[in-house]
Amino acid sequence: MTIGWVSRIRRFVADDGRAERCELCGAALDAAHRHVMEPHSRRILCACEACIRASAGGPLRVIVPATLALADFTLPDDLWDSLQIPIDLAFLLESGEERRPLAIYPSPAGGIESVLSEDAWSALAAANPILFDMTPDVEALLVDRRGAGRYFRVSIDRCYALIGLVRARWEGLSGGARLWDEVERFFASLSEAPEQGLFVHG
């Protein structure tokens, strides 16, 4: 399944100079507005604070912006191989609606979704208990194993920002040097960010 770039994560000012608007009620939004997710479609929608409050407890999932670097994360090669993810850049989450673990990885066409083995996911969580209380749909484990290995527990908006970056900047067969430089800056910004969100959910 291919998940196209979520256009809702974009600049505050559009090309025609108009401010973004809440995709639930149409109200004008500030630059630092928040988002909700539709679990069935995995669409991310821009939302005003009134709609954020109204969405709590409903079918939409409120995204709480959060970033946590996992310096002591354990993912040996054999466990990674058991997840059967074809590239070394992906995010892993639990689908609340489908009640199963998923991996999504970036590509020139957008995000590519892959179902994870329940046993492999359970083994990963057992080795890293911080995964046990991730909120389905809106929190994920972001994995970068292209080098020494970097791992983050993040809100899902960070993951879709990475998907959008890869899709927008991909060139040629391998992505191009400019893309991978920007991906590196993306991960560096996560590494340098203070812990955010504390994973308290609205």
C-alpha cells in the first residue's frame, strides 16, 4: 500500500499568500498549529485548538508533537532481519484499527506500508520496554540503520515529514546527494532537539 505525501504538513503561507485553515472547521491557523489523524486512511489533518479539544475521545486521533532519542535502544541484526523491512530507514507503529504492527518506509512514491510479524514485534518490544506504551496510530519508532544506528520515539507527524522530504527531493535511481544531505540534517535536528511532548495524550 502506498501512502502519498501528506500535503497538510506544509508551509504556513501558501504560494498564493493565503494562511492555512483548519481542515475540520475552516478557521485560520497559526504557523504552529497542531494536527489530528484519521486512523482508517492515515491522513493527517491541520486542526485549530477548538477542533483539537472537540476531537479528544472521538474517532480522530490527536497528535501530540513529541521527540525522544533512544540512546540505549537494542536492535541486533538478527532481530532487525526478522522484521523483514527491505531498507534501513523506516518507522514502526501499531495500527489501532487493524490491531497489528506495521512498518512504513519512505520511497520516491511516498510511504510504503508493510505488515510486521507479531512475534518479531513482540520480541522487539520485550528488548525495549519503552515501546510497550506507544499510543497506536500516532506514535512510532523511527529507525535509521544506515550507519551506526539511530532510534527515536516520535509523534507520527515527524515520520510523515520524513516521507515528504524523500518524495519531494528524490532524484535519479538512488535519491541523489542533495536528498541524503537533507535526510542527514533531518535526523541531526531530531538528535539535537530537547525531549518534547512527554507522550501525554489529549
